[in-house]
Amino acid sequence: MHNPRHALVLPMRDGVSPSCVVLPSQGQGSMLDFLAQRLPAVPRGEWLQRMEAGDVVDERGEPVLPQRRFEPGIRLYYYRHLQAEPHIPFEETVLYQDEHLLVADKPHFMPVTPTGRYLQHTLLVRLKRRLGLPELSPLHRIDRDTAGLVLFSVQRRTRGTYQALFRDRQISKHYDAVAPWHADVPFPREHISRMEESPQFFRMHEVAGAPNSHTHMEVQAVAGGWALYRLSPITGKRHQLRVHMAALGLPLRNDPFYPLVNDPPEGDFSRPLQLLARSLAFVDPLTGAPRRFESARTLLPLE
């Protein structure tokens, strides 16, 4: 009988921590059958190669061979990797690091965590590989298209304490954004609406119903037909700032998804979304000290 309290701890490989999948209480066939059915994004032939290379192990650290029979409730560990991955020619910077927290300043176009076509060129994996921090984990996310600050937990032991800051809305977040200027849209303003996923799974939209999203909006500067806005999200819905601005008829400059999908081809970095996670401020729950961090990045000048 396996004991989950003594789950195997495997090392990072090139910045990638092992993934884990738990077999259900009922099943049949081989371990290869299970992995190919449960995780079909990886072709069966590739699972076969990984298992024959010893890259899939059980919770006791034993290599899992393709023909091994299904075992209910056991944990399997494997390392995710991609055969080919788009290169992102921009570098992240670390603004702050201690034994509990790390603050990174992310460039445009870089995902925070592994997703889809991206693994090595994600902020998390780059930082884990560069700094040797196996327990590093983001405390929040910003879009791949958005640049700026991301706060990470360095160790699992104190992670929940910092996660509570986001859950309880104890962190002040401000973004810079460039969008059209319309004199008939008054600012400052509070934008409150209900957001849900749209039929296009990667997009969000506003619908009727009880509000679940809230953004405070101000104008910082105006030049010609463009303005620099300060956007302060009170809630944290996916694409919230982009959806709220588009709903006002002020879509963010170079937005590939709102109001219309116009995603640039792979490798085209000529139109960065003009949205920057500018600052984060909070009272440290461990020390009681006030903390404030500001991105060193800038947006394109108003034209």
C-alpha cells in the first residue's frame, strides 16, 4: 500500500519541476494506456519514449515501464518538455529577493508559467533555472501580453501567508496603459461589471448580472488622440483591464484580443500590448513592514 505522506521529491531538471498525476481508484490496462488517455496532449509514442528512457517514475522512485499494469491510487511523476518552442528574445529582471519573496519585472510576450507551446521561455522556469529555486511559485499572474511586476513565493512553508494577501485584497496594484482619448468619457471613474468567459474560450466579455469585477481608472497624460491611463484593479478577473477599457470604447493600444482578435504571427514582436503592471504595495504579513515595488519598464511614448 503506498503512503502519500511519503511522496517522492524529485529534483528540478533545467528549471522544470516534475509534474505529478494520481491514478484513479479504478482502471485497467497498462500504465502507458493510462498516460496516453489521461494526458493526450502528449502523443502515445512520446510517452513510450519517455518511459523507456526512465523519465516516468512512481512515488517510490522506480521507473515505470510501458507494460506495467495499472495500479489504483499510485502517483506517477514525469518531466514536461517540448520538442520545439518559440524563442522569446527578451530578458526578465529580478527587482527584489529574500528567503520568502521574489519580485520579477517581466517583459512583454513572456508567459508567467508553462502553457501550451511555452516551457523554457516562461518566467517561472527561467527564474528557477537561473536562481536554483525549486519551490519558486507565482503568487498571482499577469497575461503573456502584459509586462511588469510579478510576485513569487520562494518557499512553500510561508506561501499561504502571502497568498492570503491576494485572497483578502490586501495588495494595492496599479497598471499603466495607453489607449485612445475620448473627451466625452469622463475620468476618474469606477468601472464595475459582470465578466464571464465568452464563446471564444480565451476571451472574456461583460454580461448582465451581479457585478464581479471592479477597476478604478484615472488619466495621467493626454497627447493627440492617445492617453496614458492609471488602472487599479480591485478584483482580479482574467483580462479584466483589457475588457473594461474596450467596453468604454477605449481598447488598449496593440491589444491582439479586444475588441477583435488580431493576434500577430509567431515571432512578430513589433506590437507589444501597451499595458504595464507598474506597482505593487502591501504590508508584509511576516514582518509588518510596508513594501512597495515599481517596474523599471516603460510603455511606448504617446503619439
